[in-house]
Amino acid sequence: MKRHILRASGALRHRLRARHIAWSAAAGVALAIGYNAAVPLLVSTTDVRATMERMLDGWSGGKTTIGGEPEIRFWPEPLVTLPSVKIVSRGPEPHLLAQIDRITASFSLISALSGESALDDVTLVAPIITIERRADGTINWQRPHWLIAPQAATQEDDSPFGDITVENGRLRISDALSGDSTGIDISGIAGTVKWPSYADRLSAQFSAVLGGQQVAWAFVCDRPLDLFAKRDTPVKTSITSAQLTLSFEGIGHLSLTPFASGHLQLSVPSLATLVAWYRGSADMVLPPADFSIDAKVTTGGKSLKLDELQLTLGDAAATGVLDVVLPGGGSPRIGGTLAFDRIDFNALPASMPVRPERSDRLWQMAENYINGWRTDLRISAQDVLVGPLHLEDVATGVMVDGGRASLDIGDSTYAGGRLSGRAQLSTKGLEHGGRLQVTLKNADFAAVFADFGLKGPMPVGNGILNLDVASNRAFWETATGDLSGSLTYRLRNGSLAGFDVHAFTDLVRKGEFFSLSQASDATFDFQIADFEASFAEGTARLDRARFVSPSGTMSVTGIIPYRSGSLVFAGALEDASAADDQPLRFFVGGTWPNAVVTPLSVLVGPN
């Protein structure tokens, strides 16, 4: 009997539990149906539209219009979608500032039921934002209300701002004031601005596609209203991409003349890749050198100063100070000092590219810099490699002013002597070449000639070499035949190896043709050697070559068509031991150093 009672009791409990579950499920369904049916009646799409328009107006300072019908979803969370959004500037002639495909935002159901339509977690889908600087310097965007009186902004202002997420955005920037007709178009923008209220920390993280490459930007400011209100506040920002990495941490504020002071770091893995990314093509040959800057940066008014600068370019490293000034009514200028340990110009590609098109941005930047900037840089280096030249302890100055650009070598050591000079671009423009002037004193000229691969008898000694050469063609198109200029070479107490003056005198006296190599088994010691030459259109003219020695004086003049390597000289030899005062005259022809000497007596015959 007891067993039957227990079985009946269990069956009763099972039926009651099943009925409880069924009633609970029915009540849940009824509540869900009632929730979705009743809540939309309490939340007005008109109110939501107006709330979003006011919010966007407050952010932007413009006038917002939502063209599509808002959609409200309550499950699994309250969400509103507003399509076809436009923001235009205020005033008699409104201009489009932004166009947004749609906006989604969450909202609090309790706040909505209590009559408040606060929207949170706003997402802008496919926004297109246009920023224009007009020819008069004004910007198409107007200052929003929270920046109208920046001096009134304080940390106690706890007005809500909220979080904004951007998906597949686009930013178009144009600058009519600078004459930039193409502008900048940045697509694929995605990221989030987190700013709970105007008094709280502002942080932003965005990524975008620029020049076909992904670029990320981050920004953090604990007191953003101070930043916008022209009061100094700590900020952190960085830009990261495959082509460059830039970061800044310090203090700053935003105004018509922004201020910043802090630690700046810039790193470029490859200049060639960076320039190809900037230009949109890789047709310019540049070294694959890395580039980096680490400095304390300070901006003030229209100036920029880099203190404690550490700069690297490939294997070259430098320290120094740079100052950049951008005056409103004058030419911008840059000045400072840079001290390098080593500069190797031989790392540049051996074959330079053809002249870039004038429409090329780098060409335009170079011309604008030379014609518009003033520059006064002092550059020093322990070692400089330029072709066969190895200069030490170099002190140079770079000057740019009103279309004139020059590089002055104030002092340097080369081959045991002192080298100075100047390289100057033509004032007519980059494609019109320039001029090079070099002076070398008291050097080991034997080492100099060896560095440049000059063979044959070459006069060496203690003296001075002056070279003045110019070209009216762009340096990347200049060949040897395009050069013109002059050369002077003066020596004291030197020698001419591979020249036997006594054998040469005897061979000339014999009155027969002979090879210069027949008088090459000795060294000619001289007291004075003096050379003057000019060259143009592929031909060098030896205006004077005079040797003074105890055994006599030898003078030579002639021409050298150096494109073919040939030469034609006329000379005279005054033998100090000769009984008469009549000089021995001769001609030299052929190629250097295997020239053929013809005594004058062979040409004129016997009297």
C-alpha cells in the first residue's frame, strides 16, 4: 500500500512541474510579444531622428538632415538605424560637409520609456567627409558650439559626447590656398573615437588605405578641452605603416598656430619604398637606405625646432640642431647644424634616372624648395666618399636663397692636402645644370692622379690645383662632352716620372720621329711647373704648360679632344747647356701616353 501511495505522489509532482514549465513558457512568449508590440508605441522615430540630428549638429557645427526613415530594433538589444544622412554648412550658401550612408546607435530602453532619447555607441557606415581650405584661407567646416568660447571650457564640463565608430569611411582634403588641384583622398577608414564626455579622456584609433597601403593612427589626450581651448595639455599620437612609423609624446594645443613640445620619433625602413609610395610609382632609382629621426621637438608660432637631434640615413649618422621658420609674409627658412660621422655618396645608384616630368610631385617639391625657401645649414663629417674622393674632416655649408642654391666646402682634407670648393645650381632651374669650383692645396698629387685612374707621365709636387667647370644641362643628363671651364695647376720643386729630359733633348736634336716612350727611363725634376687649360664641347685646350729646371725650360701648348683620347701639342725646349740660345721646337701627336714626337726640323727640312 505504501508503495502505491509513493508512486501516485511522484506522478502528481511530475504533472505539476510540467504545467509550471508550460505556464512559464507561455508567460515568456506573451511578455516578448507584448514587449515588441508595446515598446515601439512608446519610442517615437521622430524623436530618434531629431535626437540624432541634434547630436550630429553639436559635434560638427553644421546642419544635419536624415533623408531615410529610421528603423528601430529592440531584440536582442535596442538599436536604431538612420539611413541617408547629410551634413551641410550653415549660412546662405550651404556646402556639403559629410554624407553618410547610414548611422546605427544603441539606446537605453528605460531612458526611452522615461521620455529621454539618448543615443550611445554610434556607428557611421560609409561616411564621406570633405575638408576644404579656400583661396582666402577659410575652412568649409564651422566651429561647433563647444569650441565657440574655448576659454569657458573647463574640466567640470561633463556634457556627454559618447563613442563613435567609423566603418569604410572616406576623407577628401583639398587646399586651394596652396594651389593643390589634386588634393588628398583617403579611403577605407575604420576606427573608433572614445570620449565618454567632454571632461573625460579622448582616445582615437583609426586605420585607412592611403596610396594603396594600410596606415594606422592613434591619439590619446586626458584633457581634450584644454587641447582645443589653446591650453597646453599632455598628448600622445602615432602613425604606423609599412613605409614609416612616427610617434610624438609631449604637450600641445590646437589653434591657428598649433603648439607642441615633446619627444618625436620617425623611422623609415626604406627611402626608395617611401618615395615610391608617395609618388605612386617606383620609376625613380633611390638607395634602399633606412632613415630615422629622434629629437626633442618644439613648435612656437610659425617655427619648428629640433633639439638633441639624432638622425640616421643608411650607414650615416648625425647629431645636431635644426630650426624651421614659416613666416606669414616672407620666405620660409631652415637653418642649423648637423655633424655626421660618415657620408657615402657612392651608395647612390650608379645609373641615375632620366629627367622626371615637371608634373611629378618630387620635381615640383624640389623647384618650390629652391625658389621659395631660404636655407643656411652647416654640415660637418669625419669622412665623405664621393666617387674616387675620400674626404676627411669636412666642413660645409648649404645655402638656398631666392632660386640660388649652393654647397660650399669650407675646408676638408684630401690626399694629405686641403680641399675647398663650391657646387652651385643654375638660377634658371634644375634642368639648366650648374657650376663646380674646387681648390686643392699641398696634396699628394700622385695619389690624386691614381684615384682618378690617370696614367702616364704626370707632374707632381707641392702646389695648388684649381678647377672651374660648368654645364648647362641637368646633372643627371650631363656627359663629359657637355662640360666647359678651366683648370690651373702650379707646382714647386716637383718631378715628372717617366720622362728623361736629356734623352728627349737628344732625340729632338737628331731630327727624327720618335715615340715618347723612348724618353721614359728617368724622372724629370723641376723647380716650377705651371699649367693653364680650358675646355668646352669635348675638347681641352692646353693654353700653357711650362717647366723650369736646372737643365732648362720646356713649354707646351695644344689641344686634347678627350672624347677620342688624342692630342696635338707644339712645344719648345730651351737647353741650359746648349751653346746657342735657340730653343728646340717639336710637335707631339697621337694618344696619351703613347704619343709620337716630331722635331720641327723634320717638317721644315734643311735650310
